[in-house]
Amino acid sequence: MDGELNNIQISGTVSVLIYQNPDNGYAVLRLETGDGLVTAVGCMPDASPGEELLLTGSWITHQAYGRQFRAEFVQRRLPSGSEGIFRYLASGAVKHVGPAKARDIVERFGDRALDIIENDPERLSEIKGITLKRAREIGSAFRRQISLRRLMEFLMENEIPTSVAMELYRVWGDDALAAVRSNPYVIAAPEFGADFSDADGLALRLGFEADCPERAEAALLFELSHNLGNGHTFIPREKLIAASEALIGIGSETLSESLDCLCECGSVIRDDVAGQDACYLPEFYEAETYTARRILDMASAPAAAVGSFSAAVSAVEREQGVSYSEGQRRAVELAGRRRVLAITGGPGTGKTTSVRGILALFDRLGLKTALCAPTGRAAKRMSELTGREAATVHRLLGTTVSDRGMLVFEHDEADPLDADAVILDESSMVDIRLMADLLRALRPDCRLILVGDCDQLPSVGPGNVFSDILRSGAVESVRLTEIFRQAGESRIVRSAHMINSGIVPDLRGEGDFFFLQRPTPERAADTIVELFSERLPKNMGIDPSQIQVLSPTRRLGAGTHALNLRLQAAVNPPGEGKREKTYGDFTYREGDKVMQIKNNYDIIWRKPADRGSAAPAGAFDEAGAGVFNGDIGVIRSIDDARETVTVDFDGRLVTYQYEQLSELEPAYAMTVHKSQGSEYRAVILAAVPGAPQLLVRGVLYTAVTRARELLIIVGDRAVVERMTHDDRRQKRYSGLRARLADASCG
């Protein structure tokens, strides 16, 4: 679809409602204007025939349905006059009112009918067939519509996204508009999704003073929330005040007073952590202290009477036909003796063999074991390597959504998992909140085995959980260091261990690891596209779906943004009958590889029924909710009529409305951070200049360890050398290590 005219207005009366999504308000309707019928699309919740609309937006030409008007802003007027009111009510716009009752209401109250329904609904019981209870229900349903419309109009006038209105109404109901007027900064809360700058601009337009308490408190809370994205579970008081002062220009004394008020009312928690005056958002303080408490409780109690499991471990060794290293044997035996154990090691050091041994030992002990990992791909790989079913942590815990739209897990202390032991793989990816949720779901006597590589990048979410647990010394741990012969024959594995030791790997191409010198980002990008689309598929038989391009950076000539555009053009160009949708600066196309970039706990997925079964065409044999940050899928269909995109995530079909496409991004190329927990048959890494904080050893090590069979680094040798030697790690404010270490020492 192509835009033709922008920022124009049309007005008219709704004639026919073609489609309405009750969750997000998106509608397709026919509008009667002075120039005839017009098809209009956009966010217009509860739009109904008979009401009058003033739309601001642009004309577009739809590939299948011709000329349409896309509404960006909507002003709504309820119908006036008896005939217009009758048409509106008869359309079913108000619950419990149909054509017959609509005629009775209009004949009784005439032009005042809508005013009566909103402000004096009990009078509807004067009409035969309408009880007092039903009259009140009609009034309640109408007021809901009016409240939501007024809220949307208010936000639209102030250029606040319409999606915010839907979330506000879900939480506040009819009081949503009053709540926003009372304190506009509520819209910047994470559950509502507006930017702080939007809330700040709205507040100032409504007459709030620049140094008012509401503004100061909102800035402090915003900084705490914003820095969760930088991995911090808390911010030191002085740094929090300084950052807020830079954000809104209020003096530190005023901010300090506001921070004290937030602490007094419980909106911020202060605690002394390793000499730091730490300021937490309550849920992250609770997550961190709960995690420390549960882990310490588990570490202090043995899982079984202290004794030797040597004979049992030897029996497992014989059954599996392996010969354990000293570290592996210790890991398997400690798993039998301890309620919590951490196992870490680089590639090729036998973590998977250790996990298989632990599983077999737990089987011998009659324990029911659950396997899980943070991402779908990591869980799938765990299943393949162990031969046992593994789930994501979210699916293991069972995700549901509360009435307020917040994530709730089905399993917690009141309803724990039916498991005697849980083995968590890729533990370095787990943030503090998810770790706390997992621990809450474990029975008091349940065992927990944490497995991961502590030298990889930390979790995207707040905290440094796995590393903190290992470094605290509070939990029994095993570090596997011996590289097994078969793994040692891989140059990928050897190079990863060299990089981790600060040694530049041998870049002469052979075996499964090649380096291609390309001195500029542009030349590197040219080579990457050629490898991805031509050389690897034709010369090595590796399909592009099995190749992952990685880059440390999003921007510049060999960043993920530019690479995704070029890779899509090479392997999935436009074609006749291939539908597409432009959103932002990318045109999504059927067949594109895409990635979910935020957790969406309430989006529905379905698995089609097995085609070999007796199920009818279009049937589904499984359904659930939730798609999570990092999940990779392929666009199967784009429906312009309903404005939806359907993505296949490993057999789970998820349908997105067009306005939800902000949750997706192309995934032919992705940042190294986004690749955590995944493994690919072939990896092409762009080693090009970028921000100094991205060109570090941890990024290079993580990228190299994503490759299973083939690794090709394309770029500048000097960048590889720089990344190998730079062992800087981003500082994260996290109190878990201190809490574990202090308690264990005490």
C-alpha cells in the first residue's frame, strides 16, 4: 500500500462496521461523507453505525481493496436527532439494546435518549420489558463506551498513542481519564507504554509546574525503570538523583525530598548493599532478596544423607558408555548430594555429558526431573541433546495474564511444580525476576541444577544472576575446563577458549573456522551477502535458513539494520503474489525470517493439527499464550483485509495486528546479544568498527560459541584483535552476590 495524501481531514457518519478487534480497537468501516461512501481503517474502539466521526490521517491505495482512508486521529460525536439515535442504538452499539428496544427508547425519550441512558438509566425501566436491573446494565455498558471514547479523544488531542488508552481503561475503567488528569505521569508506567517525554509534555500542557512533586517522582521512577534495560537491579541514591536532575533539570534537593517520599510510601525501596545506598523498584528488591534467601536455604541443606555416590556414578558411566573427567564425575556426584548446584564451562568441556549423567542418576534415585531453558531454541537444543522433553521457563511455569494485563505464573509457592528436580540450561541468560519466579515454583525439597557458561554475555534483563551465584561462593559449583578430544579437533572450540584467555585465535582459514579480511564495513557487507545467499548454499549445501549472520552493532554499513535490508533483497525479494507490509523502515514480506523482541504474555498461538490425522482442514490440536523475547519465526501470511501478519514459531502460529509489528524485527542478521542461548549450523560474524563497549571479548566469545559446524568472521583483523584483548565488562548494579556472600560468611 502506498501513501498518497497526508494530514487531511474527512468527516461523516458510520454506515457499516466491517471489522472490529475488541482487544486493540482496530476497525474497518464505511463512512458516509458528502462525497459518498469511504472505507476508513484505524484504531476506533466500539465504532458503531450512526455515530459521526472526524478523522485525521492519509489516503492510501490498498493492493486488494483500492483507495482507503487511514485514520491517525479520531474525533467522535454521538448522533443527534431521533433518527440518528435510533440507528445508533439499533445497530447493537449498546449491550442489551436491539432494534425493538431502540425504537421504544427513542419513542419514549426522543432527542434526550442518550443523555437518559448515560445519566439517569433507571428511567429506562419506565419502558415495558426493561427491568430496573436491565436498565442499570444498559447504562453501565453505555458509560463504558463513553468513558473509553473520551479517554481516547483526550489522548489523541495530546498525540499520545491510542494503544495507551486501551491499557489505561483495562486498569482504571471509567476512572481512567480522571486518573490521567490527576497525574499524567501514570501513562509512563511500563504497563501503559507511553514514553516519559509524552507524559511530561502532557503534564506541562495541563499546567503542572516544572518542579512539582509529581514530575520529580515520575523522573526518579523513570530512571529506575529505564536502567533495568541496562541490567541494573538498583541504582545508588546519588547516581539516581544525578540522572534525574539531568533528565528534567530539577535541583537535587527537590529530587532528594521526592525520593524520600517515594521511599516512605513504598514506591522505592532503599537498602545498604555492599556499602552502596541502593534504590530499588519494589518488585526487583523482592525478587533479589527472595532469590538470595531461597538459594541460601537450598545450599544449607543437603539433598540426601552425606555419603558417597561413587558406585552409582560409576554405574551411570558404564550405562552411557562414557568416561567422565574429574570435573564431570564431581558434578554428577554433587548433584546427588546437594539441593542446589552450579555447573559452568566453555564449549567442548562436557556440560551436556554431565547433564545426561545427572539425569540418569536422578532416574536411579526415583526423582522426577524437569528440564528447562530461557528461550525456545535453547530448550529445543536441550531436548535434542538429552533425549528428554525440555520447555522454556515460561512454559514450565505456565503463563497467564491478570485482569490488569500483568504476567502471572500458574505455578508458585501455592501450586508448585510437580518435580523433584529442575535442571536449568543457559543459566547466564536468566534475569533476577525470572530466577525468583522459578524458585517460587519449586517445592521446599526440590533440587536445582544451574548449567551455563559464565563467560558469555549476561542476561538481557536486570541482574547478573548466574555469575553472582558462582562468585558468591555460597553455592557448591563445578567449573569444567578439560576440552574433550573430539571437541578439541574443532577450531571453533579451540578459538573460543583462546579468546576467553585473551589470545587472538589463528585466523588462517581451515577446518570449520575461516576469516576473510575486508578492511571496510561496505566490503564486509558485500561479502556477507554473497556468503549467505550464494557461496554457502551452492558450495556447501547450507540453506540460508541454517545460517545466522551476527554483528556487534545495529548501525553503520555492516550493522544488523543495513544487513537485514540487503539479505532480504538477496534471498526473499518481492514477487508476484507475495504479500508484504511496510512498517517503520522495513518492508515485511511473506517468507521473511523475523524475531520477537519483547515478551508478550497474552498473545495467542496455535499449533495446526497433524495433517496425517483425521482432523478437519484448519483444525488446531494445541493452543496457548505467550511469545517471548528472542523467539525466531517465519512470516507465513499477510492479510491486508484484516491487517494481520501470521508468523510460524517452530510450528506455533501467531497472528499479529499491523500495529503490533513493533514487537517484531527482521532476523536474517541479529546482534550478538540477541543470539544468546541459540546455536546455529553456520554463523557469519561481521567484525567491523563500532561503539567501544560493543567491541569487547565477551561479545566476540559469545558470537564464536553460537556456531556449531561452521564459523566465518568477515571484517578487519584489527577489530578481532581489539575485541580479544578488551576484557571490559559492563558494570551492573546487582546486590545478589553481596547478599549471598554476606549470609554464607556469617
